[in-house]
Amino acid sequence: MLVLVFTAGRERYALPAARVREIAPVPELRPIPGAPPTVPGLLAWRGVNLPVVDLSMLLTGSPAPALLSTRLVVVDYRTPDGRERLLGLLCEKAVETVRLPDAGLAPSGASFAASACLGPLGRDEAGMVQLLRVEEILPEELRAALHPLEEELPHAG
């Protein structure tokens, strides 16, 4: 499986490359009043209002640093009711793809509510990497709060 590798704190994580729509420098975001710290804002992206989640904040409790290697990763995201959406993710050091052997992926053993997005663990020549489940990045209450915003705000082009 081809994955985009990034870091959060000292740990390596990955997103399935097949889900990645685009990787770009981090743009200026429009803050969403009352949003949790994991959601630094909203972005007008190619005609849609795109909520952005800071994966470093989600995974470590610390925001992604403002570095040249910190990127906006736009992924395809399916809501529980089957709607196709786009989701913006802030990712540290999102600069390489690697191929993880499907046979080498092992369950992480994590079962905490906050770890719902943590998928199987893999290994490459640089060490261990944890795959994220894109559909589980947004907890249910956050999904409910963000998706109405996508439809109510005027779309920018």
C-alpha cells in the first residue's frame, strides 16, 4: 500500500495515498468561532468550504509547527451517511511516500475512544509507522458541527 508519511511529535503516521487529493503549503485559514483546538479553521478551496483538522493537535495535543514541511493535505472523506466530502489536514513533515507491504500491517491494539482514527501499524526502513483511518479522524460531534458549515457558508471561488 502506498502511503503519505508525516509526523506528529516524535511519531510517524501515514495516510493512504489513494485518499490524498492534493498536498499544498499551509494557507491562511478562516477561524471558526467556538471550534475545538483540533480545528484551526476553514478554507475556501476550489469552490468548496473545507474544514481543516490539525493532526498534530489531534494526535499529540500540540499544534503543528509553522515549518516549510508542514503541509495542507486534502483528502477524500466519506461521511457515515455515505456523502463524499473533502477534508483538509495539517500534517508535519508530509514530504514523502513509502510503500508498506499489506501483509506486514498489524493491528495497533489501541482501543481508546480518542484513538478511533488509529489504524494498523506498519514498518519501513525508517521504522514503525501508524496508518490513520480517514473516516475516523472526525469524531461524530465534530462531524455534525462541521458539515452544516460546509453547506451554509457561501462558497468562495
